[in-house]
Amino acid sequence: MKSCYVNIDRLTGVLELQAVEDIKIGDFVISELDKGTCLGTVVSEPVDTVREDLPKIGRKATEQEVRDHFQLKEKEKYAFDFCKRKIEDMGLPMKLLSTEYLFGGTKLLFYFISENRVDFRELVKELAKEFKIRIELRQVGVRDEAKIVGGLGNCGNTVCCRRFLNNFSIVSIKMVKEQGLALNPSKISGICGRLMCCLAYEYETYLSLKKNFPKIGKRVKTPQGEGKVVKHNALGGTLSVQLDEGKEITLALKDISAAEQPRGAQPAAPVDKGKAKTDNGRGQPKDRQQNPPDRGRQKNGGNREQTAHKQSNPGDRSIPRKNNGQKKDNGQTARPVANKEDTDQ
């Protein structure tokens, strides 16, 4: 099976499609996509592929179909202005970005952005009454807005999403830290306000280059003495080490070795398996284990001593104690614990 790349439109971008016979660069082809029937231009020669889940090119478009399609494209400007005017008249909290006629005039798409959910049912009725065609409004995000509108990035070039990116990959702050970039929002954010997509391009390369690097803060040995790692230079293959005397030096990775033990640290004591098991709550050491009967007898003995102490002063019994509205466990008043010797008699 062969596949080729086809340029569909600004929002969809370039897609890899299953090729048909006699396809060459520059041909107009028709394909069925998620949003409907689309017309695209072949931008690469067909090559063999192992992918089996690719959408298939339906057929090549005729010259008349291509002319009719471009005539529909000329009407998109009027559709955009009409929809924008209706949005202003209805006072809807939405920003219109683009309009698109699908191949054959089967559907008219309107792309907009909004912070909240918008009830545009009345707007759809007005658009359907004006254009006499199936209308579909699609809400997109800020990254899609940058892809549709376009602009210049921090590098001075056209943003990647407008030039060649089709799917937005996940970009995290971890990628910024791994590449040693400053956490300055104006430096690492694109025109959409999100992290720049290009931060993910070299992330895997940095991970492979820093695979054998000691972590930041780890103590290492150098020819000038011991110190801790304070900075990585993955592309140069060097590290910055701050020595114990305060001096900072830059060395190659081959000149650095891990320190055997931090200065001033005591050697770790061997861990007793039985003690470790006790610390995890799975058991108790033998010296801490007590016989449950002894524990109960000791507790009862303490209660007997307290009871005997209370009974030694008969005047205390005449003073009633308030319960503050709280009941005992069984809802009954507490009784003094009887002496075991009296019980035995």
C-alpha cells in the first residue's frame, strides 16, 4: 500500500492519505474526512507505507470541479462579513475566526472562539435563511485560533502551527526545565499564550544527552576536589561544579566521578530487618511485646489504686459531679471497680 501527503486547508493542514493509482505532485484529489468531503492538493510522491488506518483518497478531481470549488471559496468573504454583522447585532459573546465552504457546497462551516458556552441557535437560523445551505458552527481553542489567524513567533518566523503542524502535541513545563531555559513566560510562551510547540522538538534529544549526567545538587569528585553539580550543558557535554571552597568550575563529563560519601556525613548503620518490619507497622520487637493478661492486670491494678485513693476520703463521695450533658458508653453512671481480693472472697 502507498501513501502520499495532501494539503487540505489552513485548519486541517497536511494529511497523510492512502494513495490511488496515477497520483503525482500537484494533482487535485477528493477525500472523505471527519468534517465532510474535502478537496486537496498532493504535495508528495506516493511511497510505500505500513500504516493501515489512513484515510483513503476517493479520486482525482476534474477541472470543472476545481473551478466550481474556487468559485465557492470566493463567497467565503461575504459569508464571514454577514455572520460577523449578525453576531454584533445579537450581542453574542463570540469572536468569528474563519468561514469555509466544503467541496460541492454541501456545508458551510463557521469557526469561532469564546470563553464561555454560547447559545447560537438564532444565529444558525439567520445564516440558514440567508445561504440556503447546511450551517455548522465550530468552537475552537486559542491554539487553533493562532493556527487560523497566523502570526510571527519569538524566533521571527511564521508560527509552526500555521506552517506545518497538524496536531498539537502536549508541552509541559518539565520540557523547559530539562533544556535549561529560564522560566520567563514571555520567552517560553507563543502568541496563543500557551507554551511554545517548538519546546517539544528537542526534548528527547536532551534526555538522551543527559542520560549519564549526575543530577543537580549531587556531590562529585573532580581533579580540583569535591563539590556539587550546579548546572548541566547537554549540548557541550560539560557540567558546572561548585567546589567546597566556593569556586565554580566547568568540566567534561569524563573528568567527573561520583563522590563516595558527602563530607561530614556519618556512615549509615545497618538496618535490622525485624526493626524495619516493626517501623512499617507489620510487627513488634520481642522486647516491646507484653503479655496481654499482664497488661490488663496492670491496667486494672492502676484503676484499683485510683479507686482506693478516692475511697480513702469519704467526703469526696458527697460532692456530686456534673456530667455536662455527656453520657457514658452504655448510658449508665460509672461504678467504681471492685477490689480483686474482695471479689475472690
